[in-house]
Amino acid sequence: MIPAASAAPSAAAADYCSESYSQNHPTIAQGSAGNAVRHAQCKLGKWGHPVTVDGIFGRATYNAVRAVQRECNIADDGIVGPKTWRCLD
């Protein structure tokens, strides 16, 4: 299991869907939680795979990540690492 991403600003203070969101992009996977997961969830919605932006990397987020990975022609392992972040951004 990949550890939870650090929680920086509160959910109310940050716009996780903003193109100017500047937090880091750690590797996240099922079981991860925090701001990086919220950012990925927002990006997944922009790719046409909307999931609840709750900061919890569960089954729905995992499935959406795999779908986007297939669309980007990268390994569809459900893990959001550097290649998947580049695809999402």
C-alpha cells in the first residue's frame, strides 16, 4: 500500500480542480488519501471519468485511473505515477 499523501491546505481553501494547483504530484494508488488524490479526482472528471472528489483513492477512482491510462496508451495499473500525472495534466 502506498502511504497517504500529505494534507496541505484545507479542502475549503484549495481549488484542487484549478489548472494552477501547485501541490506536488506524489505517486498515489488505491488506499492513498489527501490533496494529491483530490487533484487527481478533479483531473479524472475533466477526462470524462467523474468521481467524487473526497480525497480517498477507492475503487471508483482506481477504475477511472485505469480508463484514463488506457486512453493515454500507458500501462493501466491504476497507480498514478509520473506518466499518469503527465497524462492527466
